[in-house]
Amino acid sequence: MPLSSLPRLSSDLLLSILDLLPFADLLSLSTVNKRIHALATLRLYSAVETTWALDRTPPVTLLLRSILNRPQLSGYVRSLRLVGNAFKDHPEIREPPASPLALFSISKGSRIIQSTGVPFAKHWIDELRSGTVDAVVAVLLLMLPNLTSLYLGPNFTVRNQILGKLLQYALWEPPEEYQLPILGNLQHVTFCRRTEEYRHLNARNTSDVLPFFYLSKIQSLSISIDNPVKFAWPAHTPAPLSLVSLEIYRLREARLKPLLSVLKGLQKLHWHCFYQPGLDRDVSKGIIELDTVAIALNQVCATLTDLTIEAECRPEISAGYYDPPPLEIRASLHGLAHLGKLRRLCAPWVFLMGFSESSAIKLQDLLSPSLELLTLTADLEDNEEWEWHDDSVVSAIKSELENHSLSSLTNLYCIVLPIPLGYGKMTAERKQELRDIGANAGLHLGWVDK
């Protein structure tokens, strides 16, 4: 199609074409005429992504300047991704340094903040003048009424007190009290683990991130939550019925139950069980209580269909240690059998089978009859208590299948084993062995492709 014919196309057809074009081509087309410029701009700003940069003005501040200068752009933005993790070649930097804004941005942004009437406006304006990331991000959110998807990367989640207060006042206070967006269109939120987490031992974000659970249309939420000494909702107990997918980082099992208890429609859960000495010392200990995990998961037993559990144990780098610390696993996940709608389960092998053959538990006692796919991972294999090797893993699962202990799991069609372990490789003989074992049991036995 010749370029000259584009202006004659209907807006709907033209938008369909623009949807197929890369960013650079959209920029070029935006100069053709006023009509195409307007449509191209709509697409250019519908999904915005910026990456933190140390060697130049941070793009997020340039984005703020553009929207302050052309407020009509704010209504175009549906997706905002602020990405970046750590600062390459600058290990001494722990968090994004303040980047002073242009006088225009400070002046216009300050007037917008003052117009909200929030009691923390002065502090917010002072932080904006300094160019702190928290203040800039909060002003951006204030100006994006149609935002449906928000991604805050590790460089943008170190400190979020202003963002947290903005969410609190926008979601809990009477709408006539303050001039704030209700953020009613936000459906997908990712709030990553802060960069260089071990260097921020005293940072606390619980009260700043729990407000995300109060969003009226939230559907999927990926969030890192510090472990509070006592878990408490910052306002009335939320009821996010629209939330169907949740990914949780850092929060330990002792704080899972009150969180999951309010999620009456949750279908997919991805929990990162994380332990690092020095972080959340009052709550996060070197003992994983599996019965506490099972009790927490029982809160969503009526709706959960997909469950992924990852386990990670990091050394206390801040104290000069570089080997994983001791870790103990207590009790069992017997409560998983009560997850009556669970179809897919991915979990560490040691959470189900223990650190050694002598501690292994029959899988039949742990798994829900509704289960279709079981994926077992090698998480924590670098722990000093780990005694499993490829042969013993295969032997254990072969014994389970030959004894027909899993025969009651009539929906189970595939088990993925955590082999080869370490730097091992799968031989042709091993692959055939697994095929034969699986065929005899009427299911597929898989392995990890490396």
C-alpha cells in the first residue's frame, strides 16, 4: 500500500495498521499529517517503558516532563513499565540517586500536588524538588487516570513511602475529601523485589504495598512484601474478588494465612519462599514450617487451580558470608491434599520428599486427587543437608509408581522430575528408563532440559 493512500483510510483501519508497526515506524508516520499524528501518538503512548540510566537524565523524569507539558498525553497511557535492576559498573550505588528536575517540571508538578490537598503535600513537593524516584513515580501515577497495567522494576521499589501514602488516600479516604485519582482502572500490577535487597536491611514496605490489594479491578498482582512483626491490614479488610493471579516474594509462611484468607477468587498462586539471614530477623528464620504453609494454602482451597512454590536460600552477604546458611525443613505438606481444584503443582522436591531418602513421604498422602501435572524442582540442592542424587530420585519415584500409591490420582498425566541434578546430563539410557517407568504407570515422566 502506498504511503499516500494512508490518509484516506478510516480511523479504525488505520489504527489496525498502526498496531502492527514498530516504535520507530510509528514515530515516522506521526509526521505525515495532523490526523495520522493524533492516531500515531495514541499508539505511541498507550504502552510506555523506560529504563533507569545513570549516564544521562533518567528517562522517567523526561516522561514526567512530557506529560506535564502535554497533559492530553496522560489519557493515552494504558501500560507503564519502569524497568532497571542495580547499576552496572557502580556497585557503590545502593538505590537510584536523586536527579533534579527542570524548573518547569517542579513548578507544574508542585501545583498538581498542592491541588490534591493531601496532608503530606509539602514533603512530597520537597522530594520532587530533590528529584527522588518515589516522588516522581507518585506524580506520574497521579496523572495517568486510564492506567490498566503498572510494572515497577527493582530500581523503583527501594523506597515507596510517598507512593504508599498516595494509594492509601486515594483508596480509603472519601473521594470528595481529596482530589486524587481512584486508580479504578488498574488491573495488573508488578512490584518487584528492591534492588540489592541485602543492603536495605531496615527498609520496610508492608504498609506501602498492601494498598494494592484494595484496587477495585485488580486481576493479577506480583508483589514483594517485607515480613512485618505483626501482620495487619492498614485499613478495613479488603475483598479483592477480581484478583485471580498472585505472585508473592519474600513474605514467609507465618504471614501467608492472613493474606490469602481474603482472596476468595484466587486461581493461580506463585509463592517465593525466601530466606536470607539479616533480612526480617524477627520473622524470617532458618526453619521452614511446611504445616504452616499447608494451613495458609487451605485458605484458597475452594478456588486454586495452579500452585507454584519456589524456595531460595541466600548467604548473609552483608556479614561477609558466601555459602548458603543452614536451613531446616519441618513437618509436611499433608494439607495440599485438601486443595480440591488444584490441577497444576510445581514445588521443590525437598518440600515433598525431604532432604534425604530416609525422610521421604509418600506422595499419595500429599497430593490432591484433582492434580493433573506435577513438576518437582531442585530448589535448595546447594544446601548441605541435601543427600539426593539422580539415581535415588528415580528410585524413589519408581517405587511410588510400582506400589500403585498414586493410582488414586486418576487425573495425573505427567510428573516432571528434578533431574539431572547439579551439572549432570541426561543419558539416552536414563531417558529410556523414565519412558519405560512412565509407560508402565500410565503417565509421562519428564525431566529438566539443560
